[in-house]
Amino acid sequence: MNVIPTKIPEVLIIEPRVFGDDRGFFYESYNQRAFSDKAGITADFVQDNHSRSQQNVLRGLHYQIQQPQGKLLRVIVGSIFDVAVDIRKSSPTFGQWVSCLLSAENKRQVWVPPGFAHGFLVLSEAAEVLYKTTDFYAPQHERTLLWNDPDLAIAWPLSKNPILSAKDLAGQPLKQAEVYQ
């Protein structure tokens, strides 16, 4: 596997080694030893999630203020524009974001450690996203950053208004949000 650093050192893009021929392909989507040795990811994953969304759905920017979740994401159908925002107040990259394109075709994964808000925009007709988390879902601790907060200035590749849930429409700007110390 190949580990690609981002401008925020803790967020990593993982390219698996894919073995393909005229029958199809095979790759290890997760190998604890390889992730530890090559990427320094030693997290214990406790939950796997699978979501499906239609084109132009924007999910996020989500995080849990207690029981923070690290997430290892990949796309098995379609493509997404994936975003991680550093919301650790003591971090030198606080308030900065990184993005990457994840798709069924490129088979890339992204590691978003605890301490970050996360979201994505579906670029294809539909997308299915699989992700592992390092802590259990705790709705009482879930928070949402405003996806279009001008202070974050995320360059979402939008051609029209995104499709948002009520929770995402009610997201808080970073200046007013609960963040990690």
C-alpha cells in the first residue's frame, strides 16, 4: 500500500495495492499490521458503516464532541469529494481543511483521525461509502459544522445547491461550535 500525506499531517490518503486481471480485481482494504507499519494507524475499529447517497447529496460536517471517532473511509460505488476539518483548538492546523477524491475506480481510502469534522459531497449519480470508526455512534454527542461556513471556505465542487439534511442545514459556524481542546 502507498500512504500519501496531506497538508494536515494526521489525515492520510491510503492507496491499496490492487491485483487485477480480466476476471476482476482483489485488494486488502484493511490489514492491521500494514496500517500500523506503513501509516502509523494503530486504532481499534469498533464499528463499520455503509451509506448510499444520490448525486449532489452533501453529508457533514459531522463529529462527536465526546467519544470522538476516527474514520477510515472508502467508496465502493461512484465517487465523492471528501473533506476533513481540523477542529482541535490546540493544533497548528486548527480550522484548516483537506480534501480528496474517493471513488470505486481509484480505490483510495482516507484516514480521518479523532479531532476532525468530516463530510462529503456525492459527485456521481450515486455513491456507496464504507467506513470504519474507532468509537461507537453517540447521537447525544454528535455535532455539525456549517458546511458552507465562510471562515472555512471549503471549495466544494458544486454545480447547484446541495441536497442537505435538516441536521446539516442547522450546522454551526466554526466560531460558535464546540471544538476539541
